[in-house]
Amino acid sequence: MESVACGWHRWIAPRRGRSGNTRLSDLAVLWVAMAALPNVQCTLEVWATEEKVWREELRPAASHASRLWDPQQRTIALQGGRNEVVSFGLVLQAEHVPAIGVSVDFPGLPGLRARNMSAPRTDGSELFDWRSIEVELFYVRYLQIRGIGKAYTYDERLLPSRMQRPWTAGHAGAGVGEGSWEDRPGALKHWPEIAVPLELHPRFNISTNTSQMIWVDIYIPRGACPGERSGPLRILWTSGEFEVNVSLRIRRFTLPDMPTSKTMLPYEGGDILRRYYGQNWVHCSLQHTTRALFDRHYQLAWRHKVAMVSGSFDACVAEEAPKHDEPHPFDVARLNGQLFTAAWNYSGPGQGVGVGIFPVGLYGSWRRYWESEGLAGMKLHAERWRDWFRHAGAPLNWTELFLYLIDESHNYSQTEMWARWAQGSGLRS
């Protein structure tokens, strides 16, 4: 007899005899067992998507089919080039009864490894070591949307489609919304926004009439051979299991380490420290710890070809780069690519390549140090900045350097004046 899982019951399937015929005694046992059970139904409905799915959102089975997900074959079909990260979201729906003790087992694909989920390190030391893995799984947490910024209410078209109220074309073609906050489809819904490494949350429960997303990233190495690769992904819970096939087609091209579409994501060290330490500064004895914290944010972003930039916040000394006319020492490893090498536990897109962009005086912080010096000061400090990058040599002298004039100012004449000064000093703004 073999056990077959379906929903919140396990039933007994008859085993065939040596002649290939099903034994009558087994059929009788099966009939009695099934007659004693209520409607046997699968606890979880499983499908895949590239979209964000609300926790409250339960989609009918007929709507699941897409270029990514084949519900008939239970197959997730991916494709990508070498040096690319491809992704999908696995959606687990508990429509009738809760799913208890859920886990996801995906060891990776041939030649593309995932971390050992059966014996993860409890200290989390493997989470930021990408040298021996290409596949990462994330348990998704949800954020309830309770409102939107007033700056986005004057034109509904600026919002995601599922957050738009009914609207009509108004003055200058603006989308004038009608109704209240409750008329937005996504109002008060729980959106998938937080990705936690699955190693930190290997087992979880799903409440009735809710869904849970698992996000999967797969990095295709530069040396990967083109062709098809596939492997099983299993979802297990206390009373059942479900298996899908993940298929990846590797194309015959390689994406560049420096993306053609440039990016810039500013961050403030004080904000990060407040998130992890509860305050926007720390004692000098923790300087190396905070540097590792900042660097990991850089690496996480760079694996997805997003260039982070900072105000050169120094967690120990309250001084910023514009005062010294050169990058903070912490920034140098991010600019020359050293941070993105195996020596720093990194492997993936942009390996050994710096972020390629650096703002002088993020959000206009240069004004604290040399705004009072006028045009002469602008020329002096611009020359010093250009000289530092020029003499630093490759690859630092390839960095796109610019002066961040000011942030959200309505004094347009002043901003235009500074822009002319910077241009005349040979520094972009």
C-alpha cells in the first residue's frame, strides 16, 4: 500500500499484485476508507506569478495560466541570459482549511545550487555569502496599505493600477479621481513587500482564505551552458504535499556587468542605523560592524543591478565627504568594485565592477561646507573632486561624478545659478 497526499486527508491507494491486477481486498479497504471521509480536497492551491498578490487575494484556478505557469503540467517556465537574475513568485492559497507546518523544498537546478535548507546555520552567516549558491528563496511578509501620500492624489494615473480610483480626464489631461479611499481596490489590503530569507522562516502556517507568497531568485552564471534545465520544487505541510516542475531555458547571450539602464538609489546611513540600532549614530567601537551593515545593503542591491549611493555618512565621525573633497574610505571599495568580489563573499551580476556613480553632497549637503564661498569656492572644490577621481586611476576615473545641487527646492533661480557655476567648473549637476 502507498500513501497518497491530497488536502487534509491521506488515503490509501491499492497496490497492484504481481500479475498487475489490483487486489480485491485492497479495493474494499479503499472503498471503506473513502466512504468514511467527507469531501477530499487539497488544502493548498499552488500557482506561480511575476505579480504582487495580496494576502487576502484568492484567484480562481482558471485565471492562473500564464507564460510563466502551466497549471496542467504543473510547470514554471523561466528563461534568461547568462549573468542575469530571473525570478518568480510561488503563491500558496489556503481556501478551505488552514495549512499547518508548511515548508518549501527546492534544492536548485542542475549546476545552479541553493542553500541547504535542512541544516541552515542558526547565526545567519551564510545569508550574505553568494560564492557557492545561485538560487535564493524568500518568505514574503506583508505590509498593510493604510493610505497614500497627498502628492499622488491629483492624478490617479501616477498610482499603480490597483490603487487607482475611478477617474476621468481633467485639466491638461490629468486623471481626476472620484470617490473615497475605500474606492481604491488595494485599500487596506496586505501587499507583499518584505522578503525574508527562507532559512530564517523554514516552516510556517497559512490561515484559511489567505495566500502566502514565496519568492525565488535564480542567478544564471556567466559560464553557464545554454540549454534547458529543470528540477522539482516541493511544498509540504502536515497533511499533504504538492510538487511542481521548475524549467529554465538559458539563452545564448550574456548580459553586461554594468547595466545599460543606469540606476541610482540613495540611502542615508542614519536611517539604516535607526532601523537596526534604534538611533541614527553609534559608538566608534562599532564602526566596522556598521560598515559591514552598509556594505551588505550595497551588495543586495548590486545583485539586482541597482547602484546605491550615500551621503558618505561616517558612523563614527560626524563629517561628510564634501568637507574633504574626496570620497569617504568606506565608499572606495564600492566604487572600485572590490566590495563585489569573492574576497567579500560576493558572486553575481557586476562581480568586480564598481557602482559607477557618485553624488557630491547628496541632497545638497555640500552647502554646509562651501556654499558661502560663492563661485570661487565652487570652482576650487569642483577641481579638487575631479582631481581625486582623475588620479585614482581605473576604474575609479570612470565613475560618473556629479554635484547634487539641492533637494525639493522651489528657488529655481538659485538652483539655475548653481548649475551654471558647476558647469563652468567642469562638474556635472
